[in-house]
Amino acid sequence: DDSTFQFTMSGKAAKASTTAKKVRMGSHNKPVAIRKKVHFYRPKTLERLRKPKYQRKAVQSLPKMDKYRILKFPLTTESAMKKIEDNNTLVFIVDTRANKRNIREAVKGMYDIECLKINTLIRPDGQKKAYVRLTADYDALDVANRVGII
């Protein structure tokens, strides 16, 4: 008799129907995480690489501090001239943001001379002064003549 036919589910079908019921109704027996620490640490989530739709900058900018910006001008005061003659040292006014490494590179690039050491100071008027001591194989007087300081 067809009306009294009872449908019995196999193992897979029963599992599928219970899963379907859980999806439909929601399951309310999620285990509670037991906290073992007093502090809450934000969970680490997935960090994706950037995939920009367009470039933010059309052209890469050149470095702002080039050798012409670093070395402003050589000093030609009497004390600077004395340094040139006696100590084999050139005196420059440089950009305040330049450090000794920048000054060394700029002097090498502009005048093709090697520096033994560089001392810097900030003058009371706010400008930075650099004493550039040359190595023994360069003469500061010759370099000064070539540059046009003297």
C-alpha cells in the first residue's frame, strides 16, 4: 500500500538533512572559548598585498638634496683664508639638513677631492658651516684657486 509507505533514510541522507536543518535554523551549541589570560590580544588576520588600480605618482621624484643644494658657497673671510693656508682646510656654508656624509659626497662630486675629516657647526645666524680638511695629496690653496675662492 503506497499511503502507508514510510521513508527510511540512509546514513548519508540523515547527515545531510541534519546539516540542512542546522543551516536553516542555526546551531546553538558553539563551545565557549576558555580564556587563560587577563589581557585580550587582537587576533592576527590576513594581510593582503596592495593591488592599486592606478599609480599614485606618475614620475618618481629625484632626491631633493643634490650636491648643488648641499654646498651653498665657500667662505672667503680672513679666518677661512688662514684655515686654507695653515690647516689645508676649506670652509663652506652648507644646507642645515646636510650631514657630514652628504657634505663629503658633495665635495667629492663638485671638486674631485678627497676629505680627511669634516667638522660642522651651526652659526648664530642659523646657517651651517663645514670645515672640510683635505687629505695630504690635495693642497687646499690649489683647490681654492681652481674653484675661484682666492
